[in-house]
Amino acid sequence: MNGTYQVSHRDPSDRGPWTHHWQDEKGEKFTAQYWLPGQPAPTSKFPRAPETPPDLMPEYEKGRTHGRQNNFLGDCGLREGYGMGFPQGYEEGYVRAGMGGQAWETGFGHGIFFGGMQGYDDGHEDYFNQWNQYDRYDASFDEGPGVFDEYGGYLGGRYDEDYSGSYYGGGTYTNETSGAIIDYYEVEVKSATQRIYPNLPATPLYTYDGLSPGPTFMMRKGREAVVRFTNNSPTNSSVHVHGQYNRAPFDGWAADYAHPGQYKDYYYPNAQNARSIWYHDHTERETGENVYLGLYGFYLLTDEDEQALGLPAGGYDIPLALSAKQYAADGSLLFNTHNNTGLWGDVIHVNGQPWPYMNVEPRKYRFRVLDGSVSRSYDLYVQDDETKEALSFDMIGSDGGLFSHPVNTKSFAIAEGERYEIVIDFANYNGKNLTMLNERGMTGNLDYAATDRVMRFVVGDNVTDCTNNNTVPSDLRYIPPPPQTNVTKNFTFSRIDGEWLIDGVGWEDIENRILTRPVLGEDEIWELRHGGGNASHPVHIHLVDFQVLSRTGGRNEVMPYEAAGEKDIVWIAPGESVRVVARYAPWEGVYMFHCHNLIHEDHDMMVAFNVTNLEKWGYDNTTMFIDPMEPEFRPKNIDTADYTEEAIRSKLDWFYSLNAYNERSKQEFDEERSE
């Protein structure tokens, strides 16, 4: 819309392409899927969910169930959930260690979970545990034979609430002088509830626009965006778009947070190659709890090169956000603010749903897998439930976008904050169930009874669309070889006197937390060293993409899927040292690097680096983007006058006038990378 902008309100009709699911009073399910601004929203209707077969309804008595595990699939809908041994139970104030339960989903990533109030029964011992002062389910017991096969869950009443959505394009603003386009969005940070145990109170969450995970932004390369995050929640809010090279004041500096009743405008370049980015809260000392309670989501950047490859797209391109939770007896999420070691969670979620399933067609799908957990890492593989054989699949991308070439594998490890993209071909599995599993014994993790399973794929018999269903191309994109440099810096990640520190320095040490000053545009090798103990450290370096050069100790090798692409997080196991190389560009300024175990991060394992000015890149000391706490860009108190059309137009004009994302710098950066 030339010369205009449009605010992305809460009204679904104003959001642009997105997905919304709802159910009317008769039980009819509907969905409105992606569409372009200005076009009517098409709808499609799914059949009403079938009645529960009486013989599958387990008997419920005093917190226990009798009967078999049924994993009743119910209505397919758009995306489905299934209760793959959901551990829960509730009796006399204690949380039982029972298994079973089902999910029945109304939409992608979120839906109805039919839980179970249960425990071992028929002569088996009931296991329960109280954790510190909390009533919680504790699955850290030895599994009895057949526990997941013989004991079903209490099938509770239906609960329908939409927790799924995407934005695409948002409102647009066109500068009348230059013709430059900026996409504009508004997102509200607020509390909401999601019922996960239908027989217990709903779970309090923090959300973006009422969604947890938050709405998925789908951005086009070359179109800058301003996103206004308005904080109407009870917590502080700083937002980091993780995987994009934002200017320092818009990068989610941990001390630059909006208090309740404030908002902040974030200005994003969207100038890199296509990649699976995510956004999440980054408030100092509160990141772990805020992300755990729901403040994270996908931010997908696409470009013409990616689209030309013919990779699975549309409904066959699926983001999967993994997380791990712990529940109290009242259905709320447990988070112990005094815990400074880790929170591994005994209930695995995918897109906010415990142990879901998804109906898939017998064709290729692209999955963008994110580990959004607070502390849990995964070693993932997909298994044929009948033959118990692991599938081979192609890995095609990681944090920094597509690989140079696909890597065929049967498993991959993924740590907190990492993203990997995979293509699975279900063509030979018509009518079968396939399960994504998590190998037990992952270094630095705690295993529970059901943390070896993630989600299930239920393969149908028919393909409705053969578009983009070809063999994955052997060449995906050009990635320059690792640059040669004589600059090497060492950083050690340790726990000292109970504090998580980097080179003996933590976030609270304001005078000393800038550990290094890379020269803008220069290449540096960083050797990231594990300083002892049993914990692992997924290390995230803001601003840059890096390449993994070597791994000594521990695994003692760089995995093929690590070497094939660019990263912004690298996992360091006990006893390991990992060398990575990056070009510190295209912007100068102060940025963070830290452990992405969010408990470690919140307890001080976070420091900073200052990329210094370099004349050849076209900057001088008057630039206003070095300091992430620059007053001009700090959060502001909510004022309705700032939300008028005139005020927003004026603000976007001001952002454009700043020339924040200097074209000369981006061009020189891209040219040097292509040499």
C-alpha cells in the first residue's frame, strides 16, 4: 500500500497471511490459512471429531486409571497431537508417576490435550515424589515393563483454544520520497492461560499476542521491518531476534528491557540469506523463566535463491519448536528461581504441545527443528514403529541458513538455541507410524521416564500435492571456505564458587564484562574451552555467523552437519575445546556472547564484545548505533498517542532517516564473503 502503513491489530483479518483455528458451538472445526493483505481469507472445514469409542474410555477412580493405552487419534484437523505416554496424575496432593494420555489438536502446534490421572496399577507400586517444596511429577524412576503400552489415561473433556498463528508481510509503509518499504507490526506481550490438564486449572503463560509459542514471522530478504513489542505482561521484556545481524540497540541487550506498561520499537534489516531465525525474551536474570513460560517463536527469512531450489514449501514446510517442561499438581509450570544448575524437564513439548503427533502424506516434508528448551539438548532420530529401524533423511540447513550441500544421516544432536533443517521422505511408509525419538544419555542432561520420545508422524495413503517433491539438490548455496587468520582468542566457560562465568567474569561485573574488541571487518578464531564439571555449554555469539573448525576432547570431531553450514551456536561438552572462525561485521557496536543454557545465562554466564570502528567501512565516531543502551531507542511508557496512524508514520520516517542498515557496509560485507 503505497504511502501508507497498516497496524497489525489483534483482529485476525488485519494480520496478513497467517493461520487461525477455531471451533463453533456444534463442534465444527475451521481454519483460515495464509493469504495476502487485501485478499479475503479462504476457509476450509474439517469433519467433526468422532465420538470416543466406549471401549477406549478408561475407568477413572481415585487418581488412577485401568485399561489399555489407546492413543486415540480423534480428528485429524490441520495438525494433530497425540499423548505419547504423557506422565501425570494427581491424588491427595501428590503427583503420580503414571503414563498415558492423549492430545487432540485443533491447530498446528497447539490444541487439546486429554491427560490422565493415573499411576501404576493392578499390583504395581504407585510412584510419587515431592520435589523440594513443590508438588510435581517426577519421572526419574525405572520403567516397569509395558508401562507405556498397558496403562491409558483418563480421557477428560474437550478444551478448545487457539494458540497458533503466523504473520506474513504485516502492515507496510512506503517512504514517499525514496520508495523504500518497511513492514510494520505490533505484538503484545501479555499473560494468558492454556489448559494442558483438562481436569486441572489452566496453565498460566507469558505470550506474544496470546500465543505460546508466539506467532511465526515470515519475512522477505530486502524488506526491513519495525516490530513494536508492547509489554502488558507482569514481567520485564527484552526481545532478541536470534540469528539476524541487528544493530546493537535492537539486538535485545539484556539490560535494555521494557517494564510492564512500556513498549519498544525494534528495527530489523532482514538482509541476510534465507534462514530459520527465532525470537525470544532476553531479559537479564529472567530469560530462562520468560522463555520457559512461553516467550519465544519463529522468525523465518526467505529469499529468491532458496525458493528456486524447489524444497518442500507451504504446508510441507513445518517449524518444530522443541521444549521440555515440568508440571505442578495444579497444572502450572514449575520454575525454581533458586535453581542455578539447569531445568531439563520431564515432559517434551513440540510447538507447545506434549508429545504430539502429526498426520503427514507419503511425500517429502521440510522440518525446521529448533531446540527452544531452557537446558535440555537432544540426540534425535526417527524410527519406524513396526520394524524399529531408523530412517535416513537429508539435513539441509542450520543456524546460518542452508548448507552448501545436503548431509544424509540417521540422527543429529541439537542443543539449546540451535536450529537444524531436515527433509524427511515418507513415500515408502504409507499407513505407518513413525516416531521421532531422543537417544538417552545425552551429555549434560537428566533423563526421565518419557524423555526418550518427542513426537509421532502418522503417514497417510494419498498425496494431495506433488509440488516441490523432488530430490534435494546436491548444491544448495555457496558458502565461502573458512577465512584464514592469525588472530586467535581463548575463552573458558567455568563454574567458580557456584557462579557460571566466562574467563572468570560474569554479566554482573559491568566494569569488566566486555572481554574483547574485534576490529570491524576482520576475521578472528575463537577457541571456546570447557572449564570443567559435568555441565555442557551451548555457546551463542551474537551478530555473526561462524564456521566450526575443530573439536578436541569429548567427541573429538566436527560432525558433518556442523561442517556443512554456518552457525551462531556451538555445543561444548565436558572436556571439549571448540574452535570457530567468524568475520566481525557488518556493524560495529557492543554485543553479547553467552551460554544458551538459560539457567547458566541468568546466573551470569554472559559477557560482551565491542566491535570497533574501521574507517574503510564508512563509519566514524559519531555513529549512534554502538551503544545498545542508546537513550533514543530505549523503551517508552505506553501512550495511546504513539499508536495513532500519524505517530506511527512519523516514527517510521524517523527510522528510515537514520540509515541504520548502511547499504555500503552490507554490500562490502557480501562482496568480501563471495571472494
